[in-house]
Amino acid sequence: MPISRLSECLSCRSELHVCRMCEFYDTSVAQDCREPMAEEIKDKTRANFCEHFYPSPELRPDPARAVSAPSAELDALFGGKATDSGEAPAPEHSAARDSEDLARQQLEGLFGKPESDS
């Protein structure tokens, strides 16, 4: 059955049209591919446009890659470390909370601490 370039595993959402999932993938040959006419693919774990792709029945998607890639992207985007459960860090340790505290300190430095109502 043909696998499109954008196909994903239904359970772990790993990309399927990748070199390491191909029948021709072989780390013991040049460019890790036994197909002599195939163009070189740099990242063997990402979806590609190789016309010679033929799914290997022996290989399965790497669910660790599917889970770790989005976590790494979130860490890079928000500057924090995602927890193992996939939940956001506790509010008292979040980057947004630190930024809010810094802004409050700068504001109090300019205008003084606001008086309390009690």
C-alpha cells in the first residue's frame, strides 16, 4: 500500500515515510540506502520525498521520537522543561510567573509599593 509523505502512525503519531522505515534502509552501505538511484537524505528519521520508499514489514515507528520531539519544541518555545506527564510546570516555577514578578519589581521601583486596603 502506498504511504504518503505526510502519513503518521495512528497510535503514536510518528512519521511513517522515513528512511529508517524503508525496505532499502541499510546502515552498512553508502548513504544508508541500498537503492542506487535514490537521492541522499540527510535526516533518516524525518518524512521525505524519496520516490523509492517501500515500507519495511520489520520496522516500527519510534514512539520515543514522537513524544520527545514535541516536548523539545515546547521547551525551546517557552524556555522551560516539560514534565514527564506532559503537564505544564507548576505556576510558581513557570517562566511567565518569573517574568510577572520581575515586571512587578520594576513597577514598584518606579512608583513605590502600592498601599494595601486593610
